[in-house]
Amino acid sequence: MTEILHYIWLGILAVFEGHPLFTLAGIAIPAAPVMVLGGLLTGIAVGATPGLAGPMAMAIALPILISVFGFTPDALLPVFGFLIGIMKGATVGGAVPAILFNMPGTPDSVMTTLDGYPMAKAGQPRRALRIAQLSSVTGDTFSDLVLFVCAPFLAVAVEAYLDLPEKTALLILSISFIAAVIGNSRGKGLLSVALGLIAAFVGTGQALTPRLTFGDADLSSGFSMVSAVLGVLIIGEILIGIEGLWRESRFGKKDEKVPHDPAKDDLQPGDIRRIAPYVARSAFIGTIIGALPGIGSTLAATLGYTLGARRHFKRSKPGDTPFGEGAPEGIAATEAANSAVSGANLIPVLSLGIPGNAAAVFLILAADSIGGFNPGPQVFHFTAPQVNPELVTAFGIFTLMSIGNILNWTIGGRFMRSMGILTRIPGPILLPVVLLVTLTAIYVQQTSFFALWVTLGFGVLGYVFRRSGVPVLPFVIAFILAGPLEQNAREAFSATGGDPWFLFHSATSIALILAAIASVLFLGRKQVKR
């Protein structure tokens, strides 16, 4: 316990005494807390803008942040702070257009429109936004507390009980699980994973033998992770948006004038008591789902809303507003569930090194680009009095998330309610600007036209994925996990004396492989039926 408290204190010091941003009255202002605030406000603005999402803003910001702060270890926490702020703010901001204009700013907020927009039309937009913000921040705070408690102990357990064959089997299980649960076709999920692994294996491998380079020197070092991930996730989405603009004269809908009822347009005395059970249930659901790689916050919002509607139907009194017609409980159930995912999805990242969703992908990209922090079980080695820098960074991340929650509780709601104006930006202006900023950020980071061509090529692949119904996230996560998978498999192969059956030497690795097969066979079948 003393060592844990020691590292918590070092993590707090790293945040508040780290990279100075500017000087005010002779006092150096630490960059990390300021970057959390900037990221939070940016995330709320992005979430409030239809067509944008938190991962897109993180993708655009990452190369710019690295070019500003450099590749020094001191840059880790400021960069992480901005990305964490975006991650938290985008989920909260997504409720703004969903409630005011029936246009969900993020996929997680689709269910919010069912009750939020009817409340806004009934003259209670401010009340609906207040309920959304309180529920969202409560769910986020709960999941962060679970992360702080569970991640170190899960990592220690993994490090103690999983050897190289078991870690290899765990990575195979993670990739298989994601391929099975993402999308509505396990065949397309497996195809996405296979293409991600093939793309990651291009270049000179660990055996120093060129693979799939066709004699091209530019391919000898493989595809840049930043170019591949941003191309598939961001450029592909932009191309889909441009196609939509070509098919329609405008992107989105015309704003509707929302009536206003000052007498009812604020929190009512019994609102907190009414929504508390729904917030608690949805926060628990979102935390469990967020801790499982690849499922995502959209499913958490759907489950939270569905179970909340069932509870409301059983316990509602005559005169209560039913779900789907402007019930405050419906907003609370949705927003608490999708926000609880944002903290819990870092549990597999920090404890296992496995990204669970697109937002977690960019945190790993930041760590990979800057260096000095490798997410995984090795982070939580309590070696005091000899200081473990990675563990200090991990507790620094916990501190940054706590700062983000405090800011969300205090100023997040006010800024959230001022973002309705962003929904009026026309698509013909928005999408080209996003495309230009993305390509510029990539070139600034890599100073290579080849990287731009790679990004555009992967963007076309992402467009084809979306048009064909192939899920994109399995490709991205397979691309990222291909390196650790190959390294662990090679080391396990060597440690067992070149035995090709090394995955079947222990009961744990056999169980993990069987779980991977079962996830593809059974979870994929249930996903198709659903």
C-alpha cells in the first residue's frame, strides 16, 4: 500500500510539475491540466457537431500535438491530457444536437434523441441538457473509479499467471472476439482482421527478411501506423460524407426553432431522485461493456436504454411520461451508459495493452509515437524505491482523468449548452476542412509525400469497407496487435525449443484458444441473428 501511495504522489507531481506551457506572473503553468481543459472543450464542440466524432478529433490532434511538444518523455502527459479531454468531452457533447435538433452528434447519442428531442419540443431543452450532462459525468466518474482500482491488479495477475504462450493465446482471443462482435457478419469481421494482419506484416519483419515489399524501398519499413489508422478511420469516413453530399444538396437537416417554457425549463425538485436508479444501473452496464474489447459504447447505450425502459414500464405511475415520449429517465439511462464506457475501455489498454475501441487506439498511437510508455502488464511493476517511469505515467493518466471529471462537473455543462450553434455548419464546408487538416497533420509529423499516398490508399480501403458493410474497427485493432502478436509468438516458439504446438502446452492457453474459436462460432452467430 505504501508503494501504491508513493506512485500516486509521483503521478500527481508529474502532472503538475511537468512540461510547462506558459508563464503567468512568474509562475510556470504545467501543460497537462491546461491540455485536459482544451481537449475537453474541443471534445464537447466536436461531439456537438453532426458528422464528427471524438476519434476523428483525436486523429487530427495527435500529429499536431506531437509536432508541438516533440518526442520527449515530458510530452507524454500533455498529449495524453488533450486526448483524454477529447474522449470525455465528445461523449457529453453528442447529446447537444440529439436533444435540440434530433441529430445525434455521435452514434452513442442515437437513443438520446428518443426522449431528448420530445423534451426540447415540449419547451424543456435546458432541463434535458442538464439531465444529460449530470448522467453522463456520473457514469464517467464511476467507470474511472473502477479503472483506478482494477487496472493495476488485473495487470499484476496477468503478469504473474500468463507466460509467453498464454499471452499469445490471449491476443488471438482478443482479435477473434472483436471480429465476432463487431458488425453483423462474422465472415466480414474475419476478413477485416485478416486484411489488418496482412497490412501490418508488410515490410522487414523480425527475421530481417523483406515481406510483401515487391522490391520497393519505401515499403521496407512497412506502413506507418498513424497513416494506416487515420486513413481507414478518418479519410474513409470523409469519403463517405462527400458521397452523401454528392447525393444530396446539403449534409444534415435544417434547424428547427425550439419552443421555450421558462417555468419548466430547468431541473425539477424530484429529477435527481427519479433518474438516480437509471444512472446507477446504466453506469454499471457501461463499465462492464467498456472493459470488454471491441464492443463499444453504442451497445452500452442501447442496453442501458432498453433495460431502463423495462424498469420504467414495470414501476411507472399513472401520469408518468413513457419512454420515447420525453421521459427524463430515458436520457439518463442512455447518457450514463455510453459515458461509463470511456473510463472502462482503458482497463484492457493499461493492464493488457489491448485497445478496446477507436478512442483507445489513439492513446496507444500517442504512446507508440512519443515513446517511453508501453501499455501492458509491465507498466504496473511496483519497484519502489527504484522508480518505474511507466508506472508514474500510468498514475499521471489517472490524475488527468480525475481532472477531466472535475472540469466536466463544473464547466462542462455550461459549455455544452452553448454548442448548439455548431450544428449549423454546412457539410460542404466542414468535410473539406477536416480532410485538409488531417492530411496536413500527417505531413507535418512524417514529412513524406509517400505517407500521404499511404493515408489516401487506406482511406479508399476504409471507404470500400463502409460501402461493403465490412467493419473497420477489427482491421484497426488487428493492425495494432499484429506486432505484439508476432513478437510473443516468436519468443514463445524459441522458448519452447521450436515446438510448433507451443499454444497447447498449458491448460490456460488451450482454454484461451478454445474461447477464441467459441467466440467466432457462437457470438458471431448471435450477432447475425440480432
